[in-house]
Amino acid sequence: MTLIFTATSLIIAYALRCWAFPYGKCLWCIGDGIRGGTYCRRCRGEGHRVRLGRRAYEYIRREHHNGTR
């Protein structure tokens, strides 16, 4: 029971974080935007990327929107 409560609370906390702060630091360039002397390809030199949870939320929302037209 404790494991279920802990997992649920972590999922809710991550979902709220993705909602409030959809962008996180790029893990490849550590938020600098530069990796190996050139712009980071992962974040296109911006230093931040969209979180995985936010991408999942946008995908589900888009599929729901397209399905209810």
C-alpha cells in the first residue's frame, strides 16, 4: 500500500512540474547551449528542452482533439 501511495504521489508531482515548468535543462549541453565548441544539436543551442512528460501530455491532448472533430 505504501509503494502505491509513493508511486502515485511521485507521478502527480512530476505531472504538476511538467505543467508548471514545461522546459528543463538540456542534459547534453547542461544548459549552456554549446557542446564541443558548436551549438548543441539536441536543444538547437537554446539550453533547454521540452520535458518528456510534457511531450506525452501534448500527444494525448492532440490525439483527443483530432479524434473528437
